[in-house]
Amino acid sequence: MSRHCEKVKKEDIKSRSLCYYQLNELCKEESWRMFRIIGDFVEGFDAIPPLLPSVTIFGSARVKENDPIYQTTMRLAAMLAKKGFTVITGGGPGVMEAACRGAYENGGISIGLNIELPHEQRPNPYSTLTLNFHYFFVRKVMLVKYASAFILMPGGFGTFDELFETLTLIQTRKIRRFPVILFGSDYWGGLVNWLKNNTEARGFVSHEDMELFKVMDSVEETVELVEHWNKQEEGEFEEEQLP
């Protein structure tokens, strides 16, 4: 253990050492921890590609079964599954459970990319495949890398994090463009208006950047957009393979 971590360990800050936290804890046994990170990547790279095409669905882990958001998410995932899409989620409760359940109960494949958290996160019973990750950044790569589309239901900080990180990756061309759908104008409308009236108005993002996502309210239209985009992408891929 480095001197820094020894010092931190002795200092009780609010009854917790900084070494309790994963990123801070990287200061000890770094080389062995790298093997764990590589192992997480390998597991995801091996398991997910055979199950494509896929759609990743995000949203609050705190949504209850009787919430309209839960029921809408189930219906959305069910329709995607019937169209042949694998549904990928963070593997936990709330919207994640609803998405996995919608696919599972309609004969589809649902992948839960689970991670252990201090609260909220527990694997839901509707994932046909569960992968467990130790680090958020590895899990994020898997949520993004294989998606034909992102659908973001109403959610909290985690959902906003996924939204803006994904838009940044598309904006900077680190990943190919795909549909990023904010489902529910009553929830997302305020954020979109703020972005237009402040961020875009001040020139911090361009008008083209604001077109990287779409707000939708119809389950049927959402599925139709995802299906159309996927067929278009498959067509372009086939053309690229021609001699």
C-alpha cells in the first residue's frame, strides 16, 4: 500500500476512509485490479454480440410496478422483443425491471448488466442473461457499444449521466450515431427547453447537436423509428461488404 493510502486509512473522514471508494482504492494493488477490469470487458465482449440487434433502455430504479412509467416501459420492451430486438438494461429494479420483464414475458431476450451499489441495485428476476460488473465505466461501454438505439425513460442522475455521456460520444464521433430517444415529453420537455433557450442560445452547442436526440410519446412510433433505423444500418453494412 502506498504512503498516500496509509495516510488516508488513518484519517477517519466521516467514519469512512477514502480508500473505501473504488476509484480512490486504485492506489493499491493496481496491477491485479487491471486484470479484473479486463475480465469484465472480456465477459461482455463474449456474451453480447451473438444476441444482437439490441436496444438499451434506461430510467429510474425507483419506479414502482403500479407507476404508469413501469407499465409503458413493459409495453415498449414487449414490442421491441416481438420485432426481434434484445433488450439491454442496467439489470436492476424500476424501469430496468419493467424493460426486462416486458421482453421476458413475450419470449424475448433481456440482458441485465448489473453492478453492486450501496442502495437500489439488485438483479431483477426477468433478465434471461445477467452479467455482473465491478466498475461503472466497463458497464457503460457495454450499454453503449452494442446498442442499435437508446431509449431513456424518466429517471434520475444515472439516467442523465447516460444521456449526456452518450450524446457527447456521438457529438465527438467516438461512436456511430444511433437514435437517442427521450420518452415522455411531460418529463423531458423542461430540460429540452432549457437546453434550447440557454445552452444552444449561448452557442455552447449547435443546432445540429440538438438534433442528436428526439423526444417521443408514442410506443408504436418509437418502435417504428428503431426498426427503421436498424434496417437502414443493416443495409449500409451489407453494401460496405460488397466487393
